[in-house]
Amino acid sequence: MIEVTQAELDKLIASLGTPKIPVGTKPVTVSRALGVQPALPTVAEVVYSDGTTTQHEGITWEPIDLSKLSKEGTFKVKGHIIY
């Protein structure tokens, strides 16, 4: 066990800064022709708790309901980033 003063502890905590935690991604928009499976990206822009962003590779996408491909309009596909 190492004993430190409150001032030393405060200085140490201040030097570590605020942790950067991923909180989400920026939306991804993809266009496609009617009846065609869209090419989904492998990279997403990750947003962190401090407001910064980075490009991150390694997205797995949930399967697309094929009935949605034959209709005009928009739909959502959920993806997961692998860390």
C-alpha cells in the first residue's frame, strides 16, 4: 500500500484526464438500385464521450430482409463494431 496526500491524488487524477468512451457512431447512408443487395461499408465513424471521432474498421451487419429490396423507400440495417 502506498500512502499519498489528497493533493497528490488530485494531481494524479488530473493528469489522467477524462476517459474516452465510445458512445455511438455517425449514421451510414447507402443507396442502391431496386432489387439489388446494398454494399454495406466495412468502416464507420465512432463517436466518443469527449466529442472526438475516429474511423474504425470491423463492422458486422445483421442480415437484410430480402423483401425490403423489392420495394422503394428506406430501411435500417443494424451493424455491430468489433473491438
